[in-house]
Amino acid sequence: MSYNRLLLVLGAMCALAFGVAACGGEEGETSGENTAEESSAAEGGELSGTIRIDGSSTVAPLSEAAAEMFQAENPGVRVTVGTSGTGGGFEKFCAGETDISDASRAIEDDEVAACEENGIAWEEVQVANDGLAVVINPENDWASCLTVEQLKTIWDRGSEVDNWNQVDPSFPDEEMQLFGAGTDSGTFDYFTDAVNGEEGRSRSDYQATEDDNVTVQGVSGSRGGIGYFGLSYVNENEGKIVAAEVDGGDGCVAPSSETVQSGDYTPLGRPLFVYPSDKALQRPEVKAFVEFYIANQQAITEQALFVPMTDEQVTASEEKVASLAGGGS
Amino acid sequence: MSTVDAPIGRGPQSDRVKGTLFRLALLSSLALGLITLIALLADVVISGAARLNGDLLTNFPSGIPENAGAQSAIFGTIWVIGLTGLMCIPVGVGAAIYLEEYADRERWWNRAIELNIQNLAAVPSIVYGILGLAFLVRGAFGLGQVVLAGAMTLALLVLPIVIIASREAIRAVPPSIREGSMALGATKWQTIRRQVLPGAIPGIATGSILALSRAIGEAAPLVLLGALTFITFNPEGLDSAFTVLPIQIFNWISRPQEEFQTLAAAAIVVLLVILLTMNAAAILLRNRYQRKW
Amino acid sequence: MPAAGPDRELMQATDASALSQPAVRPLGRARPRWGERAIQGLLFLCAAVSVVTTVCIVVALVEPTISFFGEVPIGDFLFGTEWAPLFSPPSFGVLPLITATLTTTFVALCVCIPAGLGAAIYLSEYAHPRARKVLKPVLEILAGIPTVVYGFFALTFLTPLLQDVWPGFLGDPPQIFNMLAAGLVMGVMILPTVASLSEDALTAVPQALREGAYGMGASKMQVATRIVVPAALSGIVASFVLGISRAVGETMIVLVAAGGTPNLSFIPTEPGQTMTAFIAAAGIGDQPTGSVGYKTLFAVGSTLFVATLLMNVLSIRLVRKYREVYE
């Protein structure tokens, strides 16, 4: 009998706990499809509502930084960020489940069609720049500048290069260890496109990983190591790895905020985009957020360890947002 | 443990040597698990010690490591795992009772259910994420990317563990107990409720411990469902957006800044504390109802 | 046997009193107990949840899989030796993923089955009951550590350790990503599942069996191995099956520690991408959800599902043959 009572007590405790927890917070979870009534529309008044962002895990730190700063100024608004991947993000975006999609690649035709089917109009809004750094071990003093052709020799499909002296006879006899991004990532797509001329075109026998910190570990642990990842991982790991200069045809250029922004660091500089939907921009809090995102891009990119946009890029983004919000729907 | 510790007299020398070696082998098996556990815990606690303070519990996620905390993830985990337990344990035990007590083993559909449950235990967790996205978040249930959908998905994921463990526990209750109860005039359900289930509680408790331990550590299926990586409020109801600690941990581990690695380790410690607290109830029950037949 | 003496009188007395009361319902058909039926129905529904889950999984997997095989010949998929679906040009041979899954699972089982069973036997037969009450939950903590943590533990602690102590005669030392570290760590993670469930089964074996064996002069080791373990075989095998299923379906550990480079090889010191690691990477990756690259996820998922189904059919047959009922 006591076992029954015990069960009853446990059950009651659970019910009580949930009751307390449920009644504790305010009500109201708005989803991306909510109408404007749920958010305040008064000019000069408090903004409120929920903004849903999802997509690439590369762009997510930017959106998170923007969300944090925006929420500090507009405490009535809640911004949430997910990382189901660029593809997963677009799928949810075109189903109307999210307001803004983070993307580390351009939207593809299938996805464009899906959005059209559901009546979702969008714009590709640039929010930052990023550079892909080619990194080597600090003891590697011979490959401090690599041309794109040399990179292609190393990374191209079918390449059998496994020693540095095969890249350039003046390089020492040092075994090469290759590390890189997993094939499912936008980083892989961008690197192969820029270096080998075609997305997805790459040798397949390198150590692939989803986590760039692991690439750092791999390259720093092996004298002949070479890898590639976004600029944000370079500065945080000074001493463990060194970014090689890349010669894109106009001389050796070291990757840095300035060279990426100016476009000198080529071809491994890339823009990063978000895709807001026209429906979402009809809501004042979303519009305010996207405008905030662009206007404060200097501070946001700094916090997220990316590269800021140039003034022209900022203006272009602002215009796109205005057109989508104004005449888009 | 046996009531007799050593047989009458001592056996031949070779037997004793074998016996000692055997005992050593067993002890080293146990030691393997314990040593690994200690190594892991030490590694995690030492790495995370710097950030194991109140900030972790009171702050929300942030891009600035000094300001970051895991409050939304902690509450999200408590909500999701609490709901998961509430759903998977009754359903799992119910299914186990049905399969052991009521189902005719010769019928093909009951054997199909048995095979089915075993198979489900091997399906990778991310497939459950796809399942949840298709049928719970969208589709038939249409719940949206909310706490309830996440909990239901996890409950489905760990259900086979509960069912299999509970089945074994129920099976271990000697038939004489059931027969005695029936002979005294109890109905089948009365027998189950008052004799079989109490005897099976230890095994069921083990099953629920293993199931919730599995559920609390899952990240990938929830990410697919729409659990967030950045959220600055706690869940407010079953229909609330959410995140969980493993997602937060994985997110922090992948960041370039060193301080985030420390935060990740601290969050792991918090996760283990939550797990222990949740399992404590089951462990107490198990110890209380442990019996020898 | 006819009642004698006082019992007979009691029976006659009861008979007499029975005649003077309303007739007791005779043995015969029981009246239907609707409460019982309702409960049975409810329990059946609980069991049916698992069937519904499988149906939904099959539905979710089947359509994209069929669509995938419309674009990629099934022969290429099943017998091809290179897995490079997102490269250009793509290659869809699933064998490298299968060898990696088999290798990591095998390594994991080499750890978790002997060690799990050994720990279970120790806890149930040799350990002091108070020690058992403490050690069992402590061991179960291992099951609750997030798999992400295990993955990084394998990568940052175990692999360098293995590289340092690797004896020369075993060939090349493990690479930074390798299936051995992932498998070993997976084995430790599954150990509590095998140990705890087996231990429950061993403890449930009636004392009478042990005492009978001791009474006949058996040693403790003989009792444990020849009496108790066979008696608890059903529960032990169930724990093995659960352990194997877990090893095959594990995602995070192999994703982090074994790497993302498909490799058609059974050599554990090399890296490899298992089926589950690929599915996870594709699921949260950047591929558009309608593309062939994304649909590979479903094709591999279906392959895994069918493979584990076959494995489970075999194991159930085996268990049925050897299960014994005691008492």
C-alpha cells in the first residue's frame, strides 16, 4: 500500500512543480506567423514581440550579437536564434516558421521555388564580411605565402600531394597533414569554389571536421599541417597556428579585417547574408531589428569576430531592406 | 550477494587460483568504468572550475564570454527532461506490462511489436529528430518548435530502453508470486498492480535512470526540431521556445574564444548535477524496493 | 484426499449454512470485468505507441529514399567503394560508411560486453550490498554524461594518450581522428547499460539456486558462471542487445572523435565516418533540403534501419532458443 501512496505523492509533487513553473512566467509566445496585433505598433512606443532567426551556424554568432545588443535597447522584444544549418534554416524560412534566415551560401533554386510556393518574398541582405584563412603550423617558415595555384595543387580533386616539397621544390621535405571543413558546410563550398574553381571539387583524403577548433588542434600539433577556416578562429588562437598570406594574383596579402573589407584579400573573402521575409518586415520590431543589424554592424561584427562591411555595402543593404519592407509585399 | 560466502572446506589449489583471478578480472571491469568516470569528472571540473559560480545560473547566453550564463538552457533542460520522464515512464511500463502479462506470445503481431521495440533502440537519435520535425512540429500534431514537441521526441527516443528494462524486471518476478495471488482470488490487474509491479520496481527504476540519462545528453535531434542556440528567456509553458544544456555546451565548445571552453566545462558539471538529482528519486525507490526472491 | 476429523465437520457445517443463504455463484463463466478489459486496452495502446513510431519513421524515410534511388542507381549505392556525395563529381558508394560503423561498433563491444558483464557479476555476487547500493548509481553516472563530452574526451585526452603509448609492433600509431578512440569511449559509455541491466537480472535469480549449488560443493566462481549467469541469461542478453543497438546508433562520439572523412577500412587507427556521423552532419549542415546531397541522409538512414532490423531478427531467434524459466 505504501508504494501506492509514494507514487501518489511523487505524482502530486510533479504536478505541483509544473503548476508553479507554468504560472510563474508571463503568457504569450508569438511565432513568426503572428499578425501585427500581437506587437505594438505605436510610434515612439515600446517595441514588443518575438523574432525567430534560424540557419547557418557560421552566421549565428553575428545574429546572436545583434540580438543581444538589440534586446538591451528594446527589452520588450525577444530574439531567438537557432542553428539548423543553412538548408534547414531555409526550409523553415520558406515554410513561414522563421522571420529571418542566416545563410553562409546563396539561396538555391529549390529553395527559391519553395518560398514562392508559400508566398514568401525575401531579400539577400549582407550583414558582414568574412575571410577564409589558410593556416599553417608556427614552425612552418617556408610557406608563409602561398599562391592560389599552389593551393589548388594541394587541394584539388585527385591531388596526391602529401609532402611540401611537391608543392614547390624549394620547400623542405616535410610531410603534409591536411585538415579542413566537413563537406556539409558552407566553408567547404566556398573554399573549393574559390581555390579549385568549382563547389565541391576537392580531394577527399583530408581530415574533415565540423568543429574548427579541432582543425586548430590538428594543425598546431603537426609541423607540416595545413588547414582552412574562418578568420574568427585565427586571432583567438595566436601562437597555436599562423595564417599564411595568399597571393590571389596581386601579391601576397595577409588576411585581416582591413584586407578582407577592402577586397585585397582575394579570392578567399566572402560576404555573409541574412534573408528577412517581407511578411516579417511588416512587423515593426522585425524591421527595427534588421535596420539595427545593419546600422550597428561595426560593433556587431567586432563582437562576433567577423569583418565589417564597407560603406557601399551598408548602403546597399539598407536599400534592400527598405524596398522589401516598403513595396515588397 | 550470496548468503554463503565460501563453500564447505577449501577447494583444490587450482580452483582457488582460478577463483582469485576471476575475481580480479571482475574487479578490473568495474575499475575500468570507475577510473574513466573519475578521469572525465576531474577533467571537466578542473576545466570548468573558474566559471562554476552564480553567474552561470543567473545569466543568459551572450556573445561576450564574461557575461554569458546558461539559465535558459538549465531551465529548458529541466522542463524538457521532466516532461520526457512523465511521458516515457508510464507508457514504457504500460507497454512492458502488456507484452509480458497480456500478450499471447504466439501471435505474430505481438512478436512483431517485440522486434519493433528492439529495432527502435538502434535508430540514431537524429532520425528521431527528423521524425519529430515531420510529425510533431509540423504534420499531424502541428505543435511548433516548442518544449512539448522536444519532450515527446525524446520520450520516443528513450521509450525502448524503458520498455526493455521493465520487461526484464517484470519477467524476473517468479511465477509463483502471480499464481499465489490468483489463487487467492485476485484479478489479473490486481495481481499486477499489487504483486508484480512492486517486485519489478528496481528494474523499472534502472530503466528510467538509463533512459533519462540518455535523454538529458541529446543535442542533435533537438537542434533539428528547432531548439535554439540563443534564447534569453526561460520556458513559460508547454508551447514555449526552448534550448537545452547539451546544445549550449556544443555551441560553446565550438566557439573560438578560450573562455567559452571553460564555460562549456562548467555547464557540463551543472548538467551532471541535474542528472544526479533526477536520478536520485529513482535510486531511492530502487534501494527501498530491492528484494531477494 | 478426503477431509478427516474436525475438517469434515467444518465442511458439513459450512454446507449447512450455505444452504440457508442465497446460493453462491458456482464455478463457471466469470462475469466480464470491464475495468480489466479497459486496462488491457490501455496497456495495448502503450505498446502500440512503438508500432506507430516505427510506421512514422518508415514513412518519413521512405519517400526521400525512393526519390534518392531515382537519381542514384541502387547498385552504385550498395556496392560502391567511395563515399563522396557532396564532392563534384559525386560518388555514392555506402561501403566506407558501413565499414566504419562496423569497426567502431566492434571496438565498443569488445569493451562494454566483457567489462559490463564482469562489473555486473562482481556487483551482484561478490560485492557487499552496501557497496552495491553506492557503486551501481555511480556507474550509472557514466550513462548520463553527454555524448558530446565523450567525443571530446576521446579526441583531446584518449587519442594523444594512445599516440604516446602506442607499441611499435601494432603498426602505425592512431591518427588524430581514429575509430579506436571513438570505439573505446563508446564502449565505456555503454558499459553502465550492460552492467546495470545485467546486474538487475543476476540479482533477481532466486537464492535457492545458489544455495543448492553451494550445498553441492561448488566454488563461488562456479556458482556465478555456471548457475547464476545462465539463469539470468534473458536479462543479460537483453542488455547486450540494448548495448549493441546503442553502439550502432551512436552519433556524437563518432562525429567528434572518428572524424568526417569516409574511409573504406577496418583498421581502427585510421579515421572513418560512420553512417550515423554522416547523417548528423548532413542533418544540421548547409545542404538545401530538397537536394540529392540532403536525400543521402535518408538513404543512409534507411540502410541503417534495415541492417539493424536484420540484426535484431537474428538476435531474437537466438534468445528464444536459450531462454530458460526458473522456479
